[in-house]
Amino acid sequence: MSTAQVVSSGRTAGETDGRICRYTLGERVHHWLGAFTYVYCLITGLAFWSPYMFWLAVLVGGGPTARFWHPWFGLAFAFSMFWMFKMWHRDMRTTDADRRWSKVMKQYIENDDQNLPPVGRFNYGQKLFFWLMFYGVILLVISGLGLWFVESIPWSLRWLRYTAVTVHVVAALATIGGFIIHVYMGTAMVRGGFTSIIRGEVTTTWARTHHRLWYEQIMSGTSRKQ
């Protein structure tokens, strides 16, 4: 028997035969738009950053092609990130449950889920990654515009050019580190996490194990704050 339940973001989700909707179609589309555009920017950005990695540009059509499309894919990534902010910013607020979870994050890293306190739709680590990418893309866009139109910056203000390069590299490396951890945790560490962002649904057992407060909210039909 199917029943409509309310997820923490205020959207409705269906729960049928032990399965719960975790991500709507719109959420999945923007997630994968962000993932695809970020990976493109990652490949081309590393090719520009170091001559030892310039061979990566061959994978996306060569240097001139990569140079042309890199900023446009960057803007597309920023768009998807800002849209995800629109969808998820309420879910990404730090709660008391997150603070309790953060104190025993070691258990999460060791995959000891049984000793973790219950959390809502997203755990504290996922929220940290979200805000890293959100603020990171702001810095990348601002510094990237300076690099895109570098000829427009007068030589007397060349310090802006140097600042743009530094900020762009630091922000890129920070997001790359977060991205690697995110992919590893979502594929190798938490089984079912990767398929949930493809199919949009998880089992009730998975929801109860990894996001118990979110699961209880769905089962009770409430959208209370955690």
C-alpha cells in the first residue's frame, strides 16, 4: 500500500514495499548536472594548472577546445550549485543532532554506523561538503571571471590578476579534496548511497540505519526540525 510521506525539505515522497523516495527527479538532475560540469572543469583545470597534467586536455578535445569551454562549464556548474542551494539550504542547516554526530565522526569514518547518533536527511559530513562546494564555487566564479577577462585588468592593478590566480587554485584544490572524499564515501563506504542518487529511492532499512531522524519524520508524516 502506497502512502504519501513528507521529507525534511517539505517535499512529498512515496513509500512502497519498503522503499522510500530520497531524491526527487529535479534533485537528481541538478546533482548530476553539477557532477558532470565539475568533472569537466576538474580535468581542464588540472591541464591548465600544471604542464605535467596538460595531457588531460587531450581527453576533452585539446588545449584550445578546453580553454574555450572551461569557463562556460564553470558557469553551468555554478548554476547547478546555486539551484541545489535553493532546494537544500534548509536541510543543510546545522542542528543539535549534527553537533552530537560530529563528536563521534570517527565511528562514521570507521563505518561503525551502529554507534552513531541518529541524524536527519543529511549527516554533518554531507553538510560540510555542501557548504565547501557552495562557498568554493562563489570564489571560483569571482576569481574565474578575473582570469577569463584578464586583459581587462590594467597592469597597474596587476595584483588583482595574481590574487585571482591564487584564489582560483586554492578554491579548486579545496573542492577537489572534498569531491574525492564525497565520491569515496558515497560509493565505497556507504553502500546504497550511490544508487539512491541514481534511482531516487532507498530501502526503509537503509533510511532507518543511516538517517534515522529523517526516516522517523517520513514515517510519522511530519517535517519538524531536528
